[in-house]
Amino acid sequence: MERQTRRCVCAFALLLLLLIALGAAGLLAGSVKVSPKEALEVLLVRGEVERAARVVWTLRLPRLLAAVFLGGALAVSGFLLQTFFANPIAGPFVLGISSGAKLTVALTLIAALARGRNLGSAALIGAAFCGSMLAMGLILLLSARVRRMSLLVVCGVMIGYICSAITEFVVAFADDANIVNLHNWSMGSFSGIRWANLRVIVWVTLAGVVLSFLLSKPMGAWQLGEAYAQNLGVNLRRFRLELILLSSVLSACVTAFAGPISFVGVAAPHLMKSLFKTAKPIVMIPACFLGGAVFCLGCDLIARTLFQPTELSISAVTAVFGAPVVIWMLVRRKAGAHD
Amino acid sequence: MTDLILHTKDLAVGYDGRAVVKDLTFSLRPGEILTLIGPNGAGKSTILKTLARRLAPVAGTVLLDGKMLPAMAENELAKRLSIVTTERVRAELMSSREVVATGRYPYTGRLGILSEHDRAVVDEAMALTQVTELQDAPFEQISDGQRQRVMLARALCQEPEVLLLDEPTSFLDVRYKVEFLTTLKTLAREKRIAVVMSLHELDCAARVSDTVLCVRGGAVDRVGRPEEIFSGAYIEALYGMEPGSFEAFFGATGDRRFFQNRGCPFFPCHTGVAEKDFNCLFCYCPLYALGESCGGSFRYTASGVKSCENCAFPHRRENYEKVLARWPEIAALTKRKDHV
């Protein structure tokens, strides 16, 4: 017990340190050089109109915060899905939920742009949420038929491909002017997020994560299996609904603003489980939030600075770091199964 | 009547409104053990699931301490009734103690943080089931027998009045079976917990139960004390076995190692051997398949069975050892391994 608590404190401290370090690096790094002193001034005074200040305040800071909150949301959403399906490789991207959201967002965007309108944050999230729920519904229907979890994941990947294909198709027929934006977004990126978006992002993700945290007790019971959860007094119907809604809202929020981002939802919770040596939701939900934030912050920093001024898509970077984690996990699990 | 903790009346259990087992009426006092026996698929698990409220009753009533089961609040039920299931528990990265502690769920607050008292209950449950020394061991790495005891400790943490166990000894070797059931019996007595469980091991059921309930063909075939159930030819009838085969194998009524299967379609297959001298476990002659060339003289009975008269291996008990000694040779010759 003692050791476990100490480990948690250390791990949380480590994550916070990483978050601060990467955040600072994110503010300073980039094609416009900013000194630490300047950056600090901008953060404290806010009002400077210098070039450096403008870059930090209007571009880098919102982007950084978006990476933190959206990355955290993605990891928590992944953890919820893994718990729900009792499958360590479930996640919003793997199960096709991100791609479902991507499809509906793309359709809504194109429809809106064709009428010459701009969409607000709420409309974007709404569209993404519809797409998430559609994909989730499909997965749930399949999961009633397909008992094998690996097959379910394959189905999810297929759903993801179908949705992506339709999105590509739609994008190809969109107006030239829209394409560039849409294309960037559909590849996944934290760029272009403004303060107005950020307000919505922060509220939605914080609400989602806090509500998930409040579900950590029934989630812990659920981890033992359905029969035990029910016997321990969990209202299964309500719990399932809450879990599905929360994971969908969280991943919808991410997709609405940053497009589909691969592997964070699977890799971050797994890394956190290894770091904290526990799968208890009460620890894992805050841990996943921080872990996802650090992961995305780091990946975004790389995406932005590696070949600057050209930007990589965030998914390209998260995949490079996330996919090996997933493979390692699968191999280890396979080995464990033979014990 | 007030003494009863669990009581069912005309209960029908099943799925989607279709009854699998009907007309269940039984009652249980604190500290008693009721064992469900019966063939696979008879509906033992369905009964347990209904008692645990995982399934709604198709008809009839279940009263837990005088209250209607379906009307009970979730948390109240969780404090009164706990389960040990057959399904394998995935307890990722959990120590045995953490698994046991999940039993305190109905007693903890919104976030499920354990109080001093909760910890004391966990300690006591682990001591009672003798798993204290396993508390830091990862649940996924302990043996099946240990795991089952940990799950029992978990169930005890709910401080139940009724404990439901679905085939709790299925994956255990004989030593663990005995240990587990002994612990269970002591606990039921000392903690005044009423236990309902399904068992496949009839010998265990006979020793551990106060009441045995036999489920067969969609209904309760019999209810009674173990001595009543496990006597005579009832067990064979329950499981659709040939009369006498259970006793022959288990020796339930003493040392009768030999038996005659009077229900066999070929009975009596011997005319040349006194009935009291032969044993149906060896009722097929090893040389039977060799037909005319088996070496002995025989005739066919009315039902078309070869009945030996002057057999090379007469079906006399004193010859069985000789037959068995030559068994490999005969098996190789006839290419038939399992006659018996």
C-alpha cells in the first residue's frame, strides 16, 4: 500500500515536470525565435504587441493548450473504451470512432462552406459527436455478435477505413478553397486553434474527464467482469450508457478540433499503466489525462519543429511513437497468455 | 418463517420469458448450505443467476429476508448477497488484496476509498480464507485454488447473508476442493451465511450440503437431505446413467465393486455364469469381436447376444485380472482399445 502510494506521487510529479518542460519548450521553439524572458513577459502581461509576443500569444499558447487538453481527452477516452471492452488495444482511433467523427465533421463543414457559412465550435463538436455515436453504435452492434476481441478491433479498423475513404471522396469534390483547410484538418493537426475554440475545448474536456473520474468506482467493479459489477450494486444499463457517452464526447471533441489522431488513445493509457503499475480507474483517469497531454505535447513539438517551417501531421508523429508501444504490448500479452 | 433468509415460491427461471426450470420452491436458514445438482444444461446456473438478480424471474417469487428480490435497491442487495462465479476474472495489474477489497464496494463512498473499518474487514476475510500471505501477489499469477479462495474472501467482504457459488470447485484439484469446501462449510456455520451453490462433484455435495436440490428436465426432481438423495439408484436416474453404474464407480453404498446393469438391453447376457458372479463393467468379452474364432463355445440369446458357455475367458470375477493382464495383447489383436 505504502509503496504504491509513493509510486503514484512520484509518477504524477514526473508527469507534471514533463508537462511543464515540454510546455516551455513549445513556447520557445519554432521559426520565430523567442527568448524565455519575452515568453514570460507575454504570459504575465498579455498585452504586448511585439511580433514575438503576437506569435506566442495568438499561435503557440493556444496550440499548446489544445495539445494538452485534447491529448488528455484522447487518452482518457481510450482508457474508458479499453475498460468498457476489456480490451487493451481498444481506442477511439482503432475502433473507427475518430474516423466516424471525421466523416460527419467533413460533411458538415463542406455543407456549411458551400452555403458560405462558418461553423462555430459547438456545431463542430455536435457533428463530431453524431459521427462518434454512429461508429460506436456500429461497434456495439458488432460486439454483440463478435465475441473475439481481436475481430472486433479488425472490424473497427475496417469501419475507420470506410469512413476515411468516404471523407477523402467528399474532400475531392469540395471547392478548391476548402480543400486545403479540410485536408490539413483531416490529417490531424493542432494548428489553427484559436482562443475562442480553446474555451470550448477546455470546458468540454474538463467536464468529460471529471465526470469520468466520478465513474471510477463503478469502473473498478466493472473491471472484474459484468457479473461481479452487477453483484456489487452497479446499475449496468446506466453505467454502460454513461461510459459510452463520455468516451464518445471526449473523442468527438478531439476530432472536431484537431482531426483524427492515431494511437494516443491506446499508447498513453498503456504507458501509464506500466508507469503507475496499476489499472485502477481512480488513478488511471488523472494519469491518462496527464500522460496523454504530455504525449501529444511532445509529438506536436516534434511535428512542428522537426522539418520547420514545414509541419508534419500530428498523426504521423503519434504513430511513430505510439504504434511500437501497441506492438510491444500485444507481443507481451501474447507471451503472458502462455504462462 | 422469520428464521428464513432465502425463500422461493413457485419460481420459474429462464431467459426472455421462457422458463428453463419451473416450480422451484425452497427455503434456507442462515448457516445452511443448499447444493444444486443435476446434469449439464439442467439450469443450475440459471437458477443462481436469478437468485443474484442477473435475470428476472419468469414467474413466482424470491424473498430475501422477507423482502421481494426484484424490488430491492441495488446497494442493499449488494450488502446482503454476494457471488462467486465460474467466469475467469481479469484483474489487470491487481494484487490479490485489491481484488478482495472490491467486495467493500457497497460500503464505500462516491470514489470507493476504503476506510479503516473496510481494511479491517478485508484483513479478516483474507484470514478466514487463508489467503493473507498472498495479499501482495498479483492476482493473475496465483494458482487456481488460491484464486478461488481469494474470490471467496472477496465475496465475504460484502458481509453477505446469502452467498451464491457457481461450480466453485470446478478448476480445483482434489486437495483444493476439499480445502475450499471445508472453509466454506466452516464459514457458513460461523458467520451464519446461507450458501447456495452448484456442484458437479457428487461426493463433495454429499458431504458438504444440508440440503440437496436436484434439477432435471426443467423442474426440481427432488429436494432432500444428502442421505436421502444419495441412496438407491436415484443418482443414476437423475443423470440418465445406467442403473448401478454410479455405485459401481463410486462405491457409494459400501464396498460393492461389482454390479449388474439390469437396465442393459442385453441383460441377462450370460446363461452359463451365475448372475451373482459377473460384473457388467467387464460385460463385454475381450474376444467377443473375434466372433466364431474366440475359442470358446457359446450360443446366442434371444436378443442376439453372444452368451458364453465354455469361454476361454469366462466372465467370472476371479478371471478379470487374467483378462486385464492379457489386455494389451488383445487390444493389439483386435485394434480396439476401450471395450469397457
